[in-house]
Amino acid sequence: MSTRVAALSELSDRTPKRVEVDGEPVVLVRLDDEVRALHDTCSHQEWSLAEGMCFGREIECDLHGATFSLDDGSALSLPAIKPVPTYRVTVEGDDVLVDATTPTNGAPVPDHF
């Protein structure tokens, strides 16, 4: 089930934005006319990826510098070794919709407890 989380016109290119989808923290990143959605918690340590920066098609965690692919959530640099969940995004007109019920890459939600 997709939920409207933002307007495409409100998202700046390659600037992370934190939203919530059914109680789950999600980071949105606009890449030109596409939008990527990942779980907003670094898989290395509990920290918001929306606090970080984007370079190309990667997002960097602001805490320890781990980077993740915006396309498939894979960990691209240490200290992270586990991927973060990615979610299906649909853009309908100016509406950005995210389905956070099942990660598209099968990655588990980070558990830092």
C-alpha cells in the first residue's frame, strides 16, 4: 500500500529529506525526476541517513561516513557492512508515494537494540 509522503516539487535534487511512512522513518532523495526511498537508519549504528549528504547515487551517513547505494541500499563503505532497506516509490504528477510494507531489496530493518 503506497502512502503520499511529499510533493516532488518540494524535493531538492540530491538533498535527503526524512519522512515517516506508517511509523517507519524513511529518507527520500530526488535524482532529477526520479525519487529513491531508503530506511532512514544507518545499518552500522542508529543514526538518521537524512542527516547526511548525497554524492552521485550514494548517500553518506553523517555519523561515521558509511555510504549506501541509493539504487539498491547496499553498503558501499565501512564501517557499514549490511544494506539498508529500499522501498518502492511512485511519482504521480507532483505526488511522491512510498510503499514501505516490504523492502524491495529484502534487507532487514536495522536493529540497534
